[in-house]
Amino acid sequence: MSNEEITLTAGDKGAKVRVSPSDGGRISGLEVDGLELLRQGPRFGCFPMVPWCGRTRDGRFLDGATVRQLPLNSPPHAIHGTARDGAWRTARVAEDEAVLTYELTDPWPHPGRVTQVVALAEDSLTLTMSVEAYEDSFPAQIGWHPWFHRTLGGVDARLDFTPAWQEERGPDHLPTGHRTDPRPGPWDDCFGMPDGVDVTLTWPGRLELKVTSREQWVVVYDEQEEAVCVEPQTGPPNGLNTLPRLVTPLEPLEATTTWSWRRL
């Protein structure tokens, strides 16, 4: 099927999502009552992080007994996976749902398939992703990297969440392995939420948006003036080394996040 931009719609209030398969399978736009919630541009929107999330130290990870080397696309590290840089295939489209697939290939050392389902409702967007192994088992991670506009209708977003801990960040921007009490922002940090990710963005008088997931890890990045990023993921940065999730031909890795909103 064509890789042109896909538009999904749902509900009488005009929820609209744009999906760009050829631009890394990203969500390129989300409109609620005419308000665009995502920062625009080919690097922004919301892109899938797979088969790893955030930075992998020195681009290296242990794959069984083998040390693998990934391209250093954020020297000295490898960042955010490979799928955001590739073209995805459109498997199925309906009015309010799209299914995309991506074949894992070089520089990732194992063949496999990623499937992403984008499902829009009147007051929510649900993203589901899975990684399947064709032959060999391998470690992997799944996550999403949305760039939400900091300012909507002239008001700035307020960020509310109650993590159990914050991963201490070293000078190389990677977790040191120590956990601390949550500290004030601005952040480019990973937090643990053992009961599941639950983060609320509120633009007072405009909109409330909740980002939830059954996963227990979230990276919050709000060091830019233009955007706030809330990134649910299946493990912390450098997780291919510190908290690997094994994908086997019998057991795919799956994750889901839901964004739900209400007008204020």
C-alpha cells in the first residue's frame, strides 16, 4: 500500500490524527477541536523508539555472548532505535485505525518485524507496538517519543506525575544505576512508576491530556522552550544492557500507551 500520509478521524468533536509511514512511522499530527497538540516537523510529532529507547552506551550492547556495535547517531551513544529513520509499510487503514509494519534490518543485527497499531477514539489515542523475532532471539525495547507543544492558545503546560523514583543521571546522560527521590526539573530524566505510567499535561483553561501505559518507565524531557516530551517505554535508557527484554520467535515484546484528553 502507499506510504503517503494517513489521516484518521473520530467523533463529532473533530479528533484527527495524521500518520506518516514513510517518515519513521511517526504520528505527525494530533488535532483536538482544531488545536494541534504535537510540535510539527520531520523530526518531531511522535516517533516510535524501537528496537531500543533513549541512549545505548557507546552504541554497544551484549547480545548473548556477543558484543554488538551500533552506529553512533548521537555520539558517543546510539539513540532512539532504528525504526524512526526508516520507511514503514501500511498494512491496513480504516477511518479511525491504521496498522503499520517495519522490517528490522541493518544496522540491527537480527531480522524481525515491528507492528504498530494507531487507534483513534473521540477522546483518546491508543498506540500499540510489538516486536517479533523471525529466527534468533534478541534483546529489545519499545517506547514512544511525543513532542507535545509546551504552549497551547497562549498558555503553558503544567506537568503532573508522582514517580516512585528518579534514575540518577550521570554526566553522559545515562542512568548510573542508582535511584533517587524525584528532583525538580527541568528534566532529561528517566522515572520509575511501578503501577504504570500516569502523567498529566494541563494547559489551564484549554486542555488536559493524560499519558498512561502499563509499562513502568517514563522519560520526561522538558529542556526545550517549544515542547514537553513524555516517553513511556519498556525499560530505562541503556536498557539493552541493564534491563534487557528478550524477544523470541514464540514470545514477542508488546507495549501500549494511551493518550486521553478533555477540554477545560
